[in-house]
Amino acid sequence: MDEEIVVNDLVVRFANVNGTGSASANEMFAKSIFRMGIPVSPKNIFPSNIQGLPTWYEVRISGKGYLGRRAGIDLLVGINPQSLARDVKSVKPGGYFVYDSSKKLYDEYIREDVNYIGIPMIALAMEHYPNPRLQQLFKNIIYVGAVATLLNVDLDVIKEVIAEQFEKKPKLIPPNYNALQLGVDYVKEHYTYPLPIRVEKMDAVGDAIIVDGNTACALGAIYAGATVMAWYPITPSTSIAKAFETYCKKLRIDEETGKKKYAFVQAEDELAAIGMVIGATWNGARAFTATSGPGVSLMNEFIGLSYFAEIPVVLINVERGGPSTGMPTRTQQADIISSAYASHGDTKHVLVFPSTPAECFDLTVVAFDLADRLQTTVMLISDLDLGMNNHMSAPFAWDENRKYDLGKVLSAEDLDNLKTEFGRYNDVDGDAIPYRTIPGTHPTKGSFFTRGTSHDEFAKYSELGEVYLRNVDRLAAKWETAKSLVPKPEVYQEKNTSEYGMLFFGTTAYAAIEAMDLLKENGIDIDSIRVRSFPFHKDVEDFIAAHAKIIVVEQNRDAQFRSLLINELNLDPKRFLSVLNYDGTPITAHTIHAKINQVLNLVPVN
Amino acid sequence: MSYVKPKFHHPSLKPNKVGYNKADYEGVISTLCAGCGHDSISGAIVQACYEISLEPHRLAKLSGIGCSSKTPTYFLSNSHGFNSVHGRMPSITTGANMANRDLIYLGVSGDGDTASIGMGQFVHAIRRNLNMVYIVMNNGCYGLTKGQDSATADFGSISKAGESNPYQGIDLAGLALELNATFVGRSFSGDKNQLVPMIKAAMAHPGFAFLDVISPCVTFNNNKTSTRSYSHVRAHIESTSIFDFVPEQDEIRVDYPEGKSAEVELFDGSKIHLSKLAPDWNPTDRFSAVNRLHEAKSRGQILTGLYYINTESKDLHEMMNTVDTPLNTLQQKDLCPGNSKLQSINKTFR
């Protein structure tokens, strides 16, 4: 057995049955590590089910601050009989398997190269708590106490987290402390602790927060001034709606009357949800919807209307595993093409790609400004990993000098001062963006008829070819204007030094940033860029031009982002290589490192 | 191509209380077939808006797809209009209404647009009691695609090609009653005297006001064997009442025969005067309305007029308890909680 001590570099996985209260116990464990100043990255791997199926909670602890998923489980808490065989198998050689020793572990689950630590979790719970439901809940806290002791987690910190968790039900604090102590004491009496793999307090977290991307998007929408949210429940986007409502109740209630300064409508389906958004923005409110791939498929017709009739829409697409119902509780980046070109006819849509919760907040605000400025659909492309898992992130910030960009909207006064006739689709300024008016603005001026049929500059129906061309060619010109407004990419070097460029977006960033270090350690010099928008910013084109080969790292089977780059920038496909991951789990740095070596025909990596 | 009508009006016609002439409520020249029932309904909408002295910009007109949904260009040119996608007018109207509760929303749809592709959105708008007027121009067929039966076509109605409809027709007014719609009525495009006051009353109703208007399709569904032909409808029409709508400010009184008249007071003090033609029917009793409808149907009659009105209707804004100020007028200072709030939110994530 390897007795080398490993500090703050481990992966702990909890294997539970869903619906048993394990998630909140596991979250308290992760939060305690974070409170100890150690970067942590928890991932909830859950089934599309309410109760009774296997669920896992994986916590990566990384003193170096790597927040991507890492393969290789150092310690696994296996308390789900259904998944026991697979769980035992998943522990890395030399790792630890913590199990409920209330019952004997069958021989078939014994591996020679794994250390077994039995804790009589349910037996202890039954001994101390009469109520079966409480026995189940406290069993979870018992293993948290045991694992914390094994890994050297600060007990006071856990107690603090427990106290906060039950702030509103203080009666529950002492029994939880008691359960925690049962786990602690059992380890102290029966095992040598802490284990060689362990955590130690550090100061690597700074002012970071730990939060999920969906909450961040919801807060972003509130700060951006969204007053109407229309949505239909779908994993993994539902928690955006939930968070929007929760925070609106705190932040958007009129103090005098107690009335709501927002409308929150659970629609009958995704078609209605986006229809409501279009109706609201057409009528001058900021509105948005949140959905996932299947919802975007349903919204396609309306997305085309938004594009053609030029009505702002903010749509948050939290991607999940497709196609069809696919893997609804697993992550992918597989809605790139279907989002970029959603709907029939010639359409293109502005996309923004956040990779952290702080960026979910910022880019949601940006999405509202872009949608109003460009009068079209803007989609924020998140994914299940970003949306539903907690991520360590820079704190949210709001610049008090920031003003909403509500775009080109004419007031009654503007209409009175117009020297020429108002034309809803008239390109007055040469940026291909026309002016719009909101219903009810002026008694006699500015009314127009919005339609999804071909229309002229004055919104009048026309089937004339030249009228149609003027309109759709202006929309193409508007797309050029969009390129100057969208967020810039992030580059990771001051100067390009390599003939190879690595390009990625969204949550792939976590693993890609770590992979850069792995490549560097192996002597491979590679420049990197994180794209944050579609249409592609000019800096993306420049980066590609500066490199002979571009490796596009993305999480789908068909290399969709690569296709989008080649197609939109008219580039030679031979210059583009792919690193793909699409099994539903977040990509790892090791995968990127190994595949880059492979595609570049470099040395194989184990 | 749309043609703008000349803004001519007869010198003897006076402007209304808000200073608008009737011509100010008109739209461009209709491109529907000559004799189309829909044009009469457009005319009734113009008349109703003129008579209640509505400022045109205080109304938004919305529609889906189909012949009926084209009509919003043929009335109220000074109002914003929205010809959306097939069957989805209710969702657009819901969003618009959420953004600004102060406008009147006039939704125009057809039987295909509502009873088939848009059935889901129609019933959910009822369920939310969205404050809007929802007019179905109901001709029992698809006009723009050349005359296929729609879901409201009556069972056994014989088409122009001589085929009998084997499917049960959906009675949209009956459905609306079943779903607890707060204002339900049926009218006939050829009965302006009834339709105009019904539209006015629907506009005054603070909730979902549904008007199913039988509107014959002269091109595809006006053969004598069709139950939606002018001749069939005229021969089988039966009214619940003689109907008049009296806005709160108005002093007009209509004299009704003693013992038969009824009065329904709306939230804003406006009144509906009814001269009941059926003694066992009460417009504020939903069960009597349902019974009355079924009874007329069993006799092969087309019952028109107001069926039901809920005088305690609470619309979606009331249910949701949104602020009285239209949401689209709230400014950044009203909506953005500011950085210090955000910093305290950050603390909860540490």
C-alpha cells in the first residue's frame, strides 16, 4: 500500500439512492471543503427519476484550483446496493471504499487493491433514532462525520455549515451534530485517521462564491430588468425559473403595495412560452424563457418569427444529452447547430457561451442588451454541468454606472419630431437596425402591423421579389453589425507562440485550462482561445488565421462547433482537428491531453 | 398588396367623444372574397370601437394564420397589430398583456386556428382568464387552402363536393363554457345589431371574453347543404336575448318589454341590457347557459347572443398580484436591485 501523503488533490464520490436526502448531506460536505479555503468542484450525477434509482455525487478537491472533472476515484462512499458492484470497480487502485458495515460485504465486492472501511451507518442510526425516516436522513450525516474524519475535514466548519442549513429549523441542529459525532467517533475508535489522502486548510478560494449557473442566469435576468418570464418545466433548465421566482420574491416586490414587479408564467408548453416572450417584448417589456434542446426544437417556428419580424427574445438553452429525449440528466454541448440556425428559411441567431456562474450572470445581462439592440433572438448556451452543478466562481458584480441598452425604440416625442414617415423596417442609420415603436405610445403615429410574412420598409405585406430581397439582405447586413457587438473571446496567452491553437467554449474551459498545464508539463506549447459568442468576433478569425492547425474541443459527437467555424468563416476543413467527448459526463483534462497528443501524432499519454 | 382606403367620411357623421371619426377606425381595403362574413365582423369591430370612443392606440389587435387572421389589417389602422403564427395568437397576447395591462387586447382567430392547431393555447388562455377579447370567425372550413372541413364543421354537414362530414364538430362556445370562461357568446356575421353591442360588452369585460361568430365562407362553404351557409344559418338562428351594451358614462336607455328585461352590471359600472327570449335562462348562471345551448342544439337551432357572463371575473394580473403600473413602463431604477444587494447575495454562496 502506498503511504505517500496526498494533500488537497482527490476525488471523493458518494453512491446513493435518489430521494433519500443524500444530496443535501453531500452538499454540506463539499461546502465544508470550500469553507476550508480549498478549491472544490462538486458534480451531481443524477437519474431522471424521483425516488429509488442510483445517484452519485462527486467532489473533486484541487489545491491547484482545477475545477474540471477528473477521472479516478480516490475514495468512494458506497451505500447503494444496486450500484455496489460498479461502484467497487470504479475506485482507483490503492483507493478507499467506505461502506455500510451494518451488513457483511459479500466476497464478490472485495478487491485486493482497494482499502475497505466499514462504518455501521444504519445500525448506528437505528440505535440512536427511533423514527425510520430520520434513521435514513441521519445515516447520511453519520457517513459525512466518518468521511470528514478520515479526510481531515475541519469538524467545526461542518458544524457551521449544518447550523446554516437548518437556520430556520434550529431544533434539527443538535440531532444533526449528534449524528455527525457518531460517525466521527466510530472512525476514531476503529481506524487510523486521517488517511494518507486528506485535506488541509489553505487560502486558495479568496472572495470566490460557489453557486450553480442556473441561479446565476436567473439573477442576471433580474438585474437586466426582465419583467416577464414564461417557461415550461424541462430538465436541466427548470431551476432557472425556480431561482427567478425565488429572487423576485425578495427583490421585486413593491414595498408599498406588496404587489409584484414581474410576471412569472408557467406556460402550457415551450411553444406558448416563447410566444409569451415575443408578445411581451413586442409590447416593450424585457422578457425571457429558459429551456433545453427539446424545448428549442419546439420553439423553432417562433424563433424564425423573432428573426424575421425583428422582435427581441432572450432564450437560455441549458443543453442536455440528445438527440430526442436523449440523456435528460447528463451534460453535452450538442445544440450548437440547432441553436445557431434554428427555424426554417435563412435564419441565424446570436449565441453567447458562458463558462462560469459569474459569466452566466454577466452574459445574461449582455443577452438582454443584444436582443434589444439587434431586435432578434439571442440565446445563452449553457449546459447541465454549468446550470445544475455548483461551481466555484468569481463573485457576481454589478457596475452601478451600467445602463440598459434598450435599443432603437421611438417615444411619442421622437415620433412627433420625425421629419419623415415612420417605417418600421427602414434602415435609417445604415447599421441595418430599424427603429421600432411600442403599442400605445402615440395616438396617431407609429402604429404598424407586425407579421411573419414578407414585408416592406413600412411593414406592409408584399410578395414582390425585390421587396423581399431588400428585407432579407438587410437582415444579413444586421448580422454583420452583430459581429461588432458580441462579446470578445478570451485568449490565454499574451502572444501566439505555437503553430497549434486550441479552441473551446462553455464548460469545456475547466478541463481545457487544466489540459494546457498538462501539455506544458509534457513540453507541448499550444495557444488557446475560448469563444464567447456567435457570430464569431473578429479576434476569433485572427486567432485561427495565426495558427496552422486548430484543435476544436467540444462535447458532442459531430464536431458541431468545428462545422460552424468552417462554414461561417469559410475555412479549409483540413486545418481543423477535433477533440470530442459525448458520453454525458463532463470532459476531463486527461481526455483533452491524451487526444491532443493523438491527433497531433505526439507521444501517447497513459 | 394592401391598399389604403381614402379617409372620406360623410359630413353628417360626427366625431365621437374622443374626437375620432369612424374612418379613423378603419383599415386597408380587404382582400377577402366579396361577401365574406369576416368583412362584416371587421365592420362590426370598427363600429363598436367608434361607438365606445376608444382611442385606437389603446387597443392592440392580434391574430394567428388564416383568412380570419388576415382581417386585423382591415380594421383599426391606427392600432398596433400582430399577425403571428398559426394557432399561437393566445400566447403572443398573453405576453403582450403581461407587459402592459392597460391596453385592450383584441384577438382574432379562425376555426382552424383555434379548434385545431391552436386548441392548446386557446384553452390555456381561458384557464388563465387572460383579459382579452377572443373572436373566432367561424366558417367551418379552411379557406386559404381551398375548403377542407375544419374541426368545427358540424357532423353530417355536406360539403360543396357532396361529402358528408363524418366527424363530430367541436362547439367552441360550449367548450369555453365547460372551461369556466368568464364571458361567452355566439353571434352571426350577418347580425350586426347583435354583434356590435356584444363586441362592446366583451371589451368592457375584465377577463377572457369569447365570441364565436358564425361567418359563412362564400367561396367554399356556402352551398345549401352546409350548416354554415348563409341560408342555413338564417333559417336556424335563435337568440338568447335582444342585447344592448351601455357604457357607464352613457345615458342612453333602451326600453324593453316589461317583465322580460334583465340587466348585468360590469365592473366599471357599464351595463348590459338584455331582453330575455328564454325564461329559464340567466346570463350569470353558467348551468342555465349550458342547458340552454344543449337544448337549442337538440332542436337543430343555432343559439346566438350572450350565453354567460361572470360578473366577478378576476383576470390573470389579479391572480398573479402584479403591480398596477404596466410592467413595460418600469425603469431600470425600479427593476435593478443594485450592487450592494448583489454583494449580500454573494455572501449566501460562500
